[in-house]
Amino acid sequence: ASLVTSTSLVLTWNPPVYEDQNGVIIQYTIDVVIQETGESFQLESTTTQLNLDSLKPYRTYVCVIAAATSVGTGPISETYVVQTLEDVPDAPPEELSVSDISPTSAFLSWVPPSYEDQNGVIIQYAINVTVQETGEELQWTSTTNFLEVIDLEPYSTYVCIFAALTSVGQGPFSTVPLTFATLQDIPGTHPENVTSSVTSLTSIYLTWAPFVIPGGAEYIINYTVSETGEHFQLTTDDTFIEVTDLKPFRTYVFLVAAVTESGVGPSAPATVVMTPESVPTASPVSISSNGITSTSAEISWGPPPYEDQNGVITSYTI
């Protein structure tokens, strides 16, 4: 064969030696099998040359040739094998997918174009990427059918199109992009300017500055009652909260932190607030009397339970 391209070749041959022709050679029959697929076809030529066009790139064509006289066709020749050259792929990669998305990384995978569209050995993949929020354009490459991409921007949308390459060049990009969004990052700092004010015997109002992070944040307020060690947690979308149902005359330690879908950030420095005193909500306990005479008696008692004192007991009324 000569003049082999990715889609054509020229077959040439010599006629049988004169003593084997047994007449006037009027035609040659060429049987061709595509080795990779088993497809076959038959061609004819009245000369010792044949142009084969519209072939598939990077296919192995197995050819045998037989000469014919007016009486019939003779035996076939030895097998001749020729491979067309590579070309660029006819189609993009398929089954695009993304997994293991984090704030700064993602795992991309795909499958090669179908065999009939590869047109050679796939040596590389190109991924063209647009960051939707900024318009920034990137290009990633991979020699395998997967790629872990890192150093992404948190809470950003990446629009990806894929193409396969052979040694000849690059095929078409996918027409339907793979789009994914990275997660929000964990807040790296704490909310600022946390302030507090007592709004009643049993409530405290907290405020703080908005925490700026792409995608926004919620807030977690953890607080502890110093005297008892009790712990509570509240959440809010706002930059303020009124904490209610507190106890009078208790010391409350508040920790405010921002939280995103990826986790909780550091807490602001503790804010310590004490609720005001109030009247006791229970009476003295363990009342007893002794030393009773006709004109006197000694009465004793214990203070109300601590949780009901609501302040410093300064006196008792009998």
C-alpha cells in the first residue's frame, strides 16, 4: 500500500506470473476485513491499483486479492495487512461525573469516547473550565480518565467541558458541560464586637458584627451557667439573639461562633453576664422548733434551695 492516510489508502499489486494467468486477466476481486470489528466488504478493479476511500482512522484492514479471467476467479493472494493513520477523535468523553467535593477540591471522572469515535490512541484529555462567578477561564489536563483538582475557590461554581486527544490533535469538546459548586469553607475567624445587655431578670440580649463569608453563615451560641455547669446551645441566622428563660442571679458565659455547611469556626472571646437578683421563689425549708415554754419557743429553718434563692438572702420575715 502507498499514500496511506487516516481515511484512505492506495493498494497496488502485480498480476500473477504469465505462466499462471491461463488467459486474459479481466478483473481483480479484493476482499477486505476490518480486523477490529469483523466487518467485511468486497471491491473490484480492472487494474492493478485500487483507491480505498471513506475508511475509518486507526483501523487494521486485512486484504486478499484474486485475479479473474472470463472463465472465473483464481486463488486468493497472501494476506496483506495495512493500518490507517490516527486522526483526531470524532466525539468527546462521556459519562462526566464529579464526587468528593470540598471547599477547595473535587474529583472528576469520565469515560473515553466510544471506540468507533476514538480514531487512535487517546493520550490526553483537556478540560476547559469557567468560574461562573468571576468569568475566570482555566484549563486542566489529564492522561487518565480521572482528575483530582485542588486549590479551588470555596463556594464557587465551575463549568467544565471535556475533549480527548490523540497524537494528531484534539477532538471536539462536550456540548453539555459538567457543572459543580465547591462547598463553603469553615469560618477561619470568629464574629467580632459581641455585646450584651440584660433585658430582664430572666433574659439577655446579645449582638455581634455580621460575619462575611461567601454563601453567608449561621451562628451558634453556646452558653454555660457558671454556678451549675449546665450547658445550652442556640442557633440563629441573625446577628442578634435574645436568650430567655434564664435564672435570676446567675453567671452566664456566652461563646458565639459562625458556622457554614462545612463546619463551625472559632468562637469569639467569652462574654460573661450576670442576671439581676430577684425575690426567692421558694420558702425556707426544714422548719423546726425546740425549747418551747409557756412564753417562748425557738424556731429554726434552712434557706430556700439554692436554685430558688435568686440572690443573696439578707433576712427572713416571720
